[in-house]
Amino acid sequence: MKTKLVVLLSLIILIGIFGTLSVYFGFIVVSVEELNMDLNVENRVGFNAGTDDIHFGTIYPGGESKRTINIANNNKFPIVVYITNEGELAEWVESKSSIELNPGENTSIAYIATVPPFIEERMYYGTSKITMNRKFF
């Protein structure tokens, strides 16, 4: 009798976990995108106009570079966009951490990389994770 009760409770818990995950990933998280970031530190200035990722180009130690990305809400409901930067560039790059977009709305997000003044000259990398969640309230 106790074994059947334990099996039944375990089954109920598993169904609850699966149901919760289905609701969360099916209705709350709209999409997750990751953009690579790169920045070359040298004693010269250079541009990288590529739009496939966030390329800050080549800048001097102690310099600054700015790039922007466009985000659009093509859904029929409002979304909240969360931005987290990771990797070597995470501490150098400033950007908004979250924004809200109504249906059909779009905006530009600025990424500003500020390089420390006495840093080794080489290529630095990072990632920007952009998570779009459905806004319910």
C-alpha cells in the first residue's frame, strides 16, 4: 500500500514539474538570442562594420567604442527584454539590463565598451544574451 502511494505521489510530482516547465517555456520565454562580442586592443583605431555580432573594432588602451543593436517586438503581446553580458568583456561593456516593448514597437540598444588604460594589447571576447519574455502584467 505504501509503495503504491509513493509511486502515485512521485508520478504527480513529475507531472507537476513537466507541466510547470511546459507553461514556463511555452508561454513566458518568447526567445533567447546570444550575440558574440569582440574588441581588439592595439595602439591604433580600426572599424568593424559587421552586423552579424557586436564588433567594437580596434581601439587604444583606455579608449571607448559604441555599437547599437535593434530589437523589435513582432508579437501581438508586450514583452520584457533582459540583457546580460558575459565573458572577458562583461566588466567593460555597459548596456541596458531590461526594457519593455509593446506589440509592434522597436528600439535601439547601445553597447558602450570602455577599455582600462593599462591593459594587454590583444583581442577580447564576450557574449550578450538577450532574453525576450512575455509580459503578463
